[in-house]
Amino acid sequence: MTDDRTRLHGPDFAADPQTAYRRMRAAGPTAPVEIAPDVPATLVLGYAEALQVLRDPANFPKDPRTWERTVPQDCTVLPLMGHQPNCNGTDGAAHTRLRGAMTDALARVDTRELRTNLEETADALIDRFAADGKADLVEQYAQVLPLLMVTRICGSPPVTTEKIVSGALALFTGTDDGRSLRTTVVELVAAKRAKPGPDVVSWLLAHQAGLTDDEAVHQVALLCAAGSEPLQNLIANTLRLLLVDERFAGDLSGGSLPVADALDEVLWTDPPIANHGTVFPPREAQVGGTPVPADQPLLISFAGANTDPAVAAEGRVGNRAHIAFGAGRHACPTPAQRIARMTGTAAVERVLDRLPDLEPAVPADALEWKSSPFHRALASLPVTFPPPPQQIRPWLGPPPPVIRRDPGPHKPTGAWSSFVRWLRGG
């Protein structure tokens, strides 16, 4: 591997990706990168160039199977970048069919009812650590709440919910290979086929697209993926910004919490999925006047494109022109974006409402970021606060499972790869 490629893996990039983006962008809108040891790729850093690629599936398709044959089977990025038979990993008629079913099912979710449930669930999680006066808002809060939201909209019964959340969190901590989680989702789909209800899984199965059970499993697996690390990162990154950025931190104890503003800021400058939207041009192509090789990963830097100097930095509050949710045919469906924003907003507001005197437990530059070429993810977010008056609220059904990290070194890449390998049916 030549030395002119920027390594997107390892702690150096994770600690300060924006400096790397600026350095690469100075040489042009695309840059040669290394996404794993000896695995080359091209990163698109220009906003206009990112839109060019995302809006042109004919020249920039999703199919990675030619590339897959060129990398070792134990390559750490292969599980996330390999072929996935869901609406995010297909093109053409298959994509249209699967995406239509997913979009229509998510559009039927009652977001007002979901927000009420989210707030109740958030309170139940906060009650677990409120009396301690300290917490890790990643492990004890942001890591669990989105998964509970996903199981809620999927109509998962309490026992199944506990198994799904426990299984997913065990994957992220590296204590399970995902087989039990896959078995649980297969069982959930089979149960909904036999006895449908007012939930996303039942609506997927009843859709005119005629999904098979296996196709529905892959769609539900995609929901689990979208409702885990990305949403966890959105919540944690927004809380971090509110705690450490002087533009926001001074207002936390006031009457009007700028949560929506902070959420927009994160989606612009620190999006939870920093680099992905991967495509595989079948022939050499031009991106912004620069040639990119055939059958090699072409990644969109959502973080780099959003901070492109060609895009005005002013007026980001309330501005949804960022591409944190993607663009073109494979953009996150509008109902899913609405659910994601609502989940992030409700999660952050409940913490700040319940614990208004929240303070970071360590300096901002001491926070640890996970080493990943794809995600902008905090490993932990330790905070302190005066314990509020005790308010134990009833938990409807089994309590959210507590899965604690292995005290040894954090290995996010392996855990995430295992989760995505499960999503693909491996």
C-alpha cells in the first residue's frame, strides 16, 4: 500500500478526522484512502461531487461482488461492505420493490405515540442511574434506547424485546456471535406472519410487494442496524456538543434548551455515519474531473462533504441541506429520517429535563472515540450531576437489560463487523 493514502482506520484518524478531511480536500474533491490494512478505496470529500455519485446509480451501483473476490474473507470491513440483500444494498427493480415496502411500513408509524413511549422508556433508563450522581451516557443510555424504539415499532413482545436488545448489545460488546439474535428476529417474523398486528414487521409482510419471510428478516435486520450504532451516535454526539460547546453549554440550565439546533449541528459537522454510502463503479469513472478506479470501493464522506468550504457554514440551524441521511435513491427514507430525528430529540431532551445540572466528567479532549473508518462514535460519555429526588417509574414489561462492557480493551470494529455479518445471514 502506498504512503499517499490516508488511513481511515486507527486511533489517530478517530481522534481528529476533520483535520484529515481538510488535508485531503486541499488536493481535490476525492482522495485515495486505506479503510483497513492493505484495503484501498477512494473517498469523496466534495459536497457537489458526493451528490453526483449518490444521484447516479447507473454509473455508481451498490453491487460489491466483484470487489469481494479480491479481499481476504477475514477482512475487517468486508462484513459491512459486502453484498446485503436489503433495500440499502440493492439496485434497480429489487431496490425499488424493497424500499417501497420499507418506506410504506415506516410511514404508518404513529410518531406521536412513539414519542410518548420513548419518553417513558428514557425515564426508566435514567431512573437506573439517577441516584448515583454519575453515569456513562453511552453505555447506560444511548446504547439501549434506540434498540428499544426499534423493537417497539416492530411490535416485539416484552420477552422478545429483551432477547433482541440483549443479543444486539452482546454483539457490540463482543460477547456473542449474533446467532441468538438472528434466531430471535426469524422467530419474530414467523410470529407476525402467523398473527399480524399494527406494527412495521406485519406491515412489511402484508405489503403488496409480497416479501418472503427471509426478505422480511433482512429488512428488520436493517432496522436493527439503523436503530443501533447510528442512532446511538446521534444521541451521544448531540449530548457531547451540548455539554462541551460554549455556544450551547451556557443554555442548558435555561428555560429553552437548544436541542434541535444541536441536532442540526451534529448532522452537519459530526454525523453518526461519517464515511459510507459505498458504491463500486464497474468501470473507471470521473468524479469532479478526477478518475476513480473500477471495482474498488468509492465511499462518500458525509462528514467531509457537509464541511466542504463550498457549502456555506452559516445558517446551519434549521437547515436540512446536509447529506447525513444520504441523497438520491438510497437516501434514508423520509419516514425513517423523521423517526430518527424524533428519537434523537426526545432522548436528549429527557436527559436534560431530568438532569439539568449535567456536567462532563472529563475534559472534552479526553473523550475516547471508537476507531472506525465509517462511524463517528464515542466509546463513552461520562457525566456527573446532583442526584435528583427519587422518582421510580413503573416499567411496562421486563426491564431494559443491562449489558456491561468487558473491562478489557474496546474492540468496536470486530463487534460491529459481527453485527453486520449477522445482518447478512452469516
